[in-house]
Amino acid sequence: MIVYNQQTRTFPIEWKTKRFPVYRILDSEEWMENFFSTGELQLSSFSKFKGYKDEMQGDSDEGDYGVWFDDDKNNSHYLKYEAGLNAFILSTTQTLSDQVINDFKGKCAIKINHPTYFALEIAKKLPFVSSGLEGLCDYVDSRMQFLERQDYTDHLLLAIKDKNNPIAKEFLNHLTDGIEIFAKHNRYKHQQEYRFVWFSDNQVSSTIMVNCPEAVRYCERVILS
């Protein structure tokens, strides 16, 4: 028999989360050594992902999302928008399978043993960043979602009419902090991507090189070939 303690405790309970390592695959050992020597690391953006010619390394639809909904008169409406226009991105993987290594022409990898602490250190080096996200990507067949909540209707209709309206922009920014950031097509499912996202107050359209030696302590080298 299992006995559960029903008494109220008066002292704090230590609580932890089971964490797992993730891997940043690199196609050159030079980049790995630069990181472990100086903390040098390149972050990307959705704009850059869309421009990659290699389909397995980039995604022309990255960040694009759509919602459809019914108004009070049961008329259907559709709104397409881009998510993460102000985001720095670092893609890692939960697995080092042969297929994933081949996708990224991997020679080595940075094994990140504590993803959250790693991400917080990187955040300190980025301009105008005040928030971030991390997590596994969601693999979907469609980048379109039906919204049932009726209190969205007025804001969405306003966004369709004028996306530059301050109220509409604030609402769209609220939407883009969720599933849109992590949505990827099912053809990428084997990559098991774990994504780091840092939100800036400014638009992000290119890569950025940061030097964060403080993040090195949470990582170790992995040679793949």
C-alpha cells in the first residue's frame, strides 16, 4: 500500500525539472573551438531561414502562420501573418541520428547540458532583448489554425483591415508568442528540433555573432566524424 502524507508542510519543498541535453550541430570544428575558446556563437533569424537554398537547413515558410475564424454572423475570415520578425533564433536538436547529422553536414556539435541557463547567459549579450522562449518544435501538416474564442473576433477583424493599427499590432504580437514560433512541417519531424528564441524590441532580419564565454560552462564538445 502507498501512503500519501495529507499534512500541510510549513517549510518550502525543493522542486526540480528533469532536463535533457540538446545539440547544436556544426559543419566545422573551427566554429566549435571558437565557441569553447571565446564563447563565439552565431544566432539566426526567420528571415535567414527563408533564404537558405538547402531545404533541410532552411524553410521558406518559417514563421508564416494563418488563423481562420467565424464572426457573429457566421461569416468565415482568414488572416495570414508572419511570426518572430523580432526574434533571434538558435536551432538545436534532441537527437544525433545519422539523418540529422547528414542534413546539417555535421562534423561536430556543442552539447548543451543545461539549455535554460545557457539561454539566459546568451540573452545578456543580445541587444534590446527582454524575453525569450525555448522548447521542442511542433510538427504539423498545416500552418493554419481555427480559433473558436469569440472575444478574438473584433481584434482579428481589425487586424485584417489594418495590421498597422496599434491595437491590432499588439494583438498580433500576442498571437506570435505561441505555437507559431515552433510550428514546422512534418517533413522535418526527424530533426527533433529544440529551438531557442530571444525577442528583441527591434526587428531582426539577419544573423548576429555573440561572444558569451559565460555560456560555455553549460556545454561540452562532441566530435561526430
